[in-house]
Amino acid sequence: MTHTSAPSVLPADHPLATPSDLPYGLPDFSAVSDAQLAEAVRAGMAAQRAEVDQILGAATAPTFENTVRALELSGQLLRRSAAMFFTLVGSDGTDARQALAEELSPELAAHEDAILLDPRLAARVAAIDDGGLTGEDARLLEALRLRLSLAGADLDDAAREELRGINTELASLSAAYTRRLVADTAARAVLVTDRERLAGLSEDDLAAAAGAAAEAGHGDGDAAAGPWLLTLSLFTSQPWLASLQDEGMRREVFEASTGRGGAGEHETLTTAMAMVRLRLRKARLLGAQSWAEQALKDRAAPSTAAVEELLAAMAPRAMANARADAATAAAHAGRTDAEVAPWDWPALSAAYAREEFAVDADALRPYFELDRVLTEGVFAAATALYGLTFAERPELARHLYRPGIRVFEVTGEDGAGVGLFVADLFARPTKSGGAWMHTVRDMADALGERPVVFTTMNVPAPAAGRPALLTLDEATTLFHEFGHALHGLLARGEYASLTGTNVPRDVVEFPSQVNEVWLREPSLLAAYARHVESGEPLPAGTLERLEAADLWGEGHRTVEYLGAALVDWAWHSLTEETVDAATADPAAFERRVLTEAGIDPDLVPPRYGTGYFKHIFGGGYAAGYYSYVWAEVLDADAVEWFREHGGMTRENGRRFADELLSRGDTRDLLESYRAFRGRDAELEPLLRRRGLADAAA
């Protein structure tokens, strides 16, 4: 193994020399500098290398205990420090931290390769007699053997060396892509000085936009005088588009969004294409024809053909629905469907929904006040289903990296502590776009650890003294991300690598998508969906109108998602024969992929374009964005089970937690699904939900 000059032991006075003594091991972000974090990450790598050298150099015969379990428990300093560092990179990624991430990411990739590609490890693991192993021990050995195979442990020396170089370069490119995208997203935010151009935005929207402008150095945050900064979310279609009445303003915002990464100082396409080519090289080294084929080796999907069949079955049906919706919305507005540009669709769709279903998304926002949605909606559902209670711990929030982040202690039905839930919900220029859940500590009996789970979103921060109001989509996202949090909080198990959300990529979204259904549970809505000023509940019939409106625009939403999934899959299905032509003109390739699948990108562009597709070029979803719909097959089928068995009851929650949420990867997730449902999932519930059951293919 290659050693660096970094010390493996930190000075005694270093803030990370010992584990945090805060409750549940919550990291003390306030006590450590970026330089100290980097020092700890490098020391952690050196310490783990020393530990692994001792494991692999032992004269004793290899056993589960002295090799597999010992490897699982190694590297605790690295685990603690890297969790802190990458939390900051994603949630408060200053230029200095992004630059540091570009330094550390290739070092971390090389460190992992140094362990997994060490021939001594492969030899010891191969020699272990697994005949007497059961339960989680057997599962951990099985998982390690698969991990070694996927890492290239069976390759010869020359191939392993080439693979190390590829992995290091990929890590560096991924960090660079993320840094550039964050910078370009901030740089392309639309600054507006003429209030008339913002007609349609609410007073709260204007206040948030003025506050964003002030934080970016424009004006003093005066909502009446401006200027106003329309910040960009990670998606192609921006939330502002549904409300803005000025078509030119809508187009400017849309083109700012779709232009990200395409050219200029923060261009990302060159980086993305380099990653596509490197992933193909890596796949070929590992014996696969494409990265998509390689990626499925540790997924639930059985084959590339199965993924392609699912996407191909849905895309033309969804596009037919999207065209019909566009024609309907256009006629309602006195236009032809040929006049429905992608920057116009959100406003036209919202106008049609207001009249046809009496559903006004903007008018609903005062009923979705953030704190109330969180405590009396999201938390209340978790209490009803899983017996969890939540107590805010403001004294712990002082140890985090920014004001406004909230910490809750989670307690089980028996009064025992379950873990911590951390909510970092407001947008800031240094935060990556989108929403996500991650852990800084996982459930692990072997380490005596309980989970510390973060949910991160990008809700526009309200003006001082004003409540934060959510759109219906943002409220849905909060329920969704908390579904991931529950997967982490309710985990049970011995080993961190097998608990919580450490499941195959294409089923990790399943529990989070199930949790979305509780947003519209009538008993919850009556409690949390109350007008922020009057306290009045949603007007009578609103829920019914929402349900009636559910399928309106579903074709459009489905095509947006499928377009992104198809683009991801196409980039990672390239072979040696096709990669050069495709990467020479990314825009042309992306368009061809969509049109050949039956999608019209001029009417419905994909949710993410290649230049700003962080999931696949700055995250772990390469050849995996199909996962959302693959997991939704399970989700829609599971939701039908809940409805058949009485909905949001403690008994139903107990079954779902016992057979699924608590299991993580301690057993195969599809086996867990069968234990919960009594059979495999069926596709029909998803087709009905998406309005595709009767759509023409």
C-alpha cells in the first residue's frame, strides 16, 4: 500500500483527535477549521492504511473476525472527518472548500483503491470459510466479495494500476464539475431592477428575491425598491415560471437555467464528456461493454434490457399525455399548442388548474408554513406510523455551521433515544442545488452508534420576521426527504455499511417516495395545512380538488423525469464504437436520444441537461437516474397495500418498519419487500398513478 507523509495520529489538542462528546456524536462543526478538517481527513487515511496493513500482514489464518469485521471497523477517524467535510462542501461550499474538495477527492479515491486493490485483501477474503456464517455476518462477507470484484481486485497488476489512475481522475473531475456548477448556478441567477417585470410574484416571493439580491451584494434587501435576484434551483424548469406574468421574463429565467455549464468561465460539458469516456474505459477494464452494464452489477434491476424496456414502455405514453395537456392548456389561453414554449408551460398549466380544478398553487402557499408542515405534518406522520417523537435541541444547533439549522432528538415509543435529525432547509449561495438526505453517523451496534441524519433543502429564506411558506412541491419534497431520514433513523443492525440507506441505488428512493403519500392524509392536513395568518384550515373541498387535479400535467412531469433518465442512460450506454461521435457534440447527442425515444424536447425538455446534471456527474447516480421510476414501481404497489389495510396506522407502520425500513441491506431489499407485501411488486399501480394505464403507446 502507498503511504503518504500525513501523520496517522492527530495532536492531542486537535478538535477531531477524539470522537465528539456531543449527544449521539453530533460533530462540532463550530470547533474546527477547514484546514483542521483537511488535516484530519489525511490523518484518517494514514491511520486506516496502518490498520489495514496490520490486518493484511497478520500471520494468522484469515477469518471473518480478523479480516472482514476488522476491515469494517477500521478507519473511524477518516469516517468522522470526511462526513464533516463533505457535509460542508454540499451545504456551505465556499470557494475555499470547493477547492479543497478538488484536492482531497482524488486522494480519497486513491486511498480506497489502495485498500480494495491490495492483492493481500483479495487473497484473505477468498480464503475465508463462510460455511458457519449466518445473518449479518454472512451478508457482510457477501457484500465485501462483491465490492472487491466491482473494484477490480481480480485484475492483473497493469490493469489495477490503470484503474487506480482512472478512479483518481474521475474523483477530481466530479469535484470540478460540482464546483463549476455551483458557481454557474449562482452566476446565472437573474437580477431584476424593474418591478413590473416581476408581476405575478407574491409579496413573500419579492421579499425573498430582494433578500437573495442583498446576500449577493445587490441592494439592501428592500422588497419594495429592489433589486431582486431570481435564484436558480437545480431543475430545468424553475419555480418562478408558474407565477411570472411577463413572458420575456419567463424566457430569460428559463434560458439562464438551461444555459448552465454550456459555455463561459464555469463550463461543465468538457468535464462531463471526460467523465463519460473514463467511465467507459473503467467498464471495459472490468469486463463490461458499457458503464450501464457495469453499474447494474450491484443494483436490483436484473439487466440493461429490463431498464430499457421500462423506459421505452413509459416514454411514448407519457409524451402522448403531455401533448394532450399542452393542447388543452393552450386552448384555455387562446393559443395553439405550437405556441406552448417550455418557459410558458408552468404558467399556462397553473392558469388552467386554477380554473378547471379551482387549485391555485400560489394561493395554497399560506397554508403550508414551513414549521407547521414539519412539526404537525412530517413529524406527526412519523409519530402515528412509527411511534417516534421529536424534541428540538437548540443548544446543539449552536455547534453547526450556519444559523437557522435546527436539531431534533428523536425518541422511540419505549422512550429510548433513536438518534438526531438535523434540518438545513434554507437556500444559500454556497449550497448545492436540490434537496438530499445524508448521514454523518449511521446505525451500527458494532460501534455503539446511533444515527445522525441531515435533511437539506433549498427553500428561499423569508425576509426577517416573515414566515417561510412552501409551495406544494416543496412540501412534497420535505416529506420525500424525510422518508430517506426515516430509512436512516429506523435502521437496525451491526454494521454501518449495511444499515439505513446503504441499499442498491435503484431502490434507495422507494421508502422516501412512499412517505410522500402522507402529505395528503386528511387527518394530517387538518392539523398542519392552516392559513399562516388566520389559522383557518384549507377551504372545504381542497383535498378533493387536489386529488382531481393530480393527473393534470402528470404527462409533462413524467416526460421531464424520463427525459433525464434517458439522457443519463444513453451517456452511460455508449461503447467504444459510439463514444467519440456522441461526446463530440453533447447537445446534438442529447437531442437525438430524446427524439428517438419519442420525446419532443422543444415542448418538454428533460428535468436536467447534461451541463447541469449533478446527480450523474457530481453525485453517485451515473447510469442510475432510472432508479426513481424503478423504485416507484415498489412505492406505488406499497401505497396500495397501505390503502387496503387502513392507511396511516401504527400497526401498518410497524410492519413497514420491521420488514423494510429497519433492514437496510442486512438482507436483499426485494426479499424484504416480499416479506412486507406477501408478493413481488406489480407495475399496474404505477401506470395508474402516472395516468398511463390507458394511454396509447
